[in-house]
Amino acid sequence: MVESSARGRVNLIGDHTDYTGGLVLPMVLDCRTTIEGDYTTDGRWHLESADEPEPTRFAIPDVDLTELQPRWGRYVAAVVREMHALGIPVRGFRGRVTTTIPIGSGLSSSAALEVAVARLVLAGDSIHLSDSEVAQLCRRAEHSASGVPCGIMDQLCIVAGRPGHATLIDCHSLDITHIELPDHLEVVVEFIAPRTLAGSEYADRVDETRRAEQTIGPLRTATIAEVEAIDDPLIRRRARHVVSENARVRDFVSALTAGDDAEVGRLMVESHRSLAVDFGTSTPAMDAAVDRLMATPGVIGARMTGGGFGGCVVALRRR
Ligand code: GLA
């Protein structure tokens, strides 16, 4: 019997910046997805799930992702197919998936499933890939399984993150710095509403930032003065979020390491407002949750986390 697992993640600050090569600061959570079972020699996959009524069954390389049912199996098959395309020897597998990550809540249950599958395949033949290679193949798998043009944040944090540390990722260079969370702070994650990014306005936001980049060049190096010169008011707002959010990630890391709780909290709330007003990815329920958390004794900062349109809010609270 072999076992492979991967954690969920929450993002402390830096949302909707990854797909333009910006900065993000997610961290891995304690909850995780686990696959247990045995390799087979016939190239066929058969996985049961504790949370889904139907098992997934497919064979590599013949699988047609757009036809595969149930849909959760597409994430598994897409990873296996990516690895096969890279020339990695892929055996079959028969086993079971369990997860303690709430599904569809914006804590990256799909990325955790992808990374757990990739680790399983690599362990089968003692193959080593770098963290960024694993994350990039899982990101490609997410694109083909869900159609959502996500960035690299979730997969790279899940592959490389360390418990108790935030993972500062430069999504252009893929450089990672592990930032220890101070002992006096704890991370609170509150579920607000189910969401799926497929069919949401996520892809529109990716397009809108591309349109901004066609006007002023890469947002990761753009200045606020350049953003303010964009004619289209909607595109200007989207770009303003991204450029200001990258600066907030830098300032947040400085404030966190300097022990400046007031500044840490201020930046989280400013990030939330920017996502709500300029980027249009919050909801009234998420706005209300942030206000309620900010009125809770001990909470220093709160914001929506991840792709938005539902999902979770995150807060930092003094212990
Ligand atoms: C989702 C995507 C990530 C990232 C966030 C927003 O979680 O999968 O790549 O874009 O939304 O920061």
C-alpha cells in the first residue's frame, strides 16, 4: 500500500496578482487530501472517493478529459496525462481518495488533489522533479481539467509551503521565501459561501489585466502613475488593484517581520477593499464577514482570500 498527500492553502495577502507575475503570500493549512492504494501494471486508474458517489476510471494516454465523468476525475487524469506527456513513466493505480479540505470553499482542494496525484506518480518510479516543475505541470492540468486560467500560486504553495510559515512567491521568477509567522498571531479561516471559479468572472479578470498590459506593459513592474494614465476606467481599476496589491505584499512582509501588527492589519483590510472596489471579486457576505471579524477582540486584520466570488475570508488574531 502506498500513500501520497498534499495540503490545502489559504492566502494571507496578494490575490489576483499571480497570473501577471506578481507577488503572493499564501500558506499551507493542516487539512489535506490523501490518496492510498497500489500501483497496477495495466496503465489503468481506478480511484474511489470518500466524498463523491462515483469512482473515477480512465486509462493513459487514451483518456478524453472533456468526456470524463465524474468531473473530479478530470483533475486526476489531467495530471497523469501531463506527466505522461513529459516522458515520465506512469503506471496504473487502484485506490481511494479522502480529504479534510472543504471542497469548493476556495482552499484549493483541486490543487491539493493534483499535487497528491503528481507525488504518487513520481514516487512510483523514484523520479525527482523540482518544486516549480511539479507546480507548473499541476497548473497546466488545472487549466485543462477545469478550463479556469489560474495562476501558479495554489500549486506552488502546496508543493513548497512549510507549516507555520507563509510562502512569499514571486510569480515571475518563481523564487520562494519562507516567512515564519510570529508566535503571538494565529490564522483564522472562515467559510462564507460555496463557489467554483469555473463559470465565474475569474477568466474575465485575467482578460482585463491582459488588456491593461497591452496598454502599459507588465503590471508587475508598472507604477501607479502609469496605471492612472489608462483611459478605460474599468481596466484602470483592475490594474490599480494589481499594482497596489503587489506593493501591499511587500509592505505586509516587512510589517510582519518587524512585529507591526497595526500595519499588518491595515494592509489586509486595504487589500480586501481593493479586491472589492477595484477588482470586483468580493461579495456582500464576504464584506460583512470582514467587518464583523474586524470588530472581534484580538483580530488585527481580515480580508477575502483566493479567487473570490464566495469561498472564505482569512483573519489574523492575537493569541
Ligand atoms: C485562485 C487561482 C489562483 C489565484 C487566486 C487569486 O485561487 O487558482 O491562481 O489567481 O485565485 O489570487
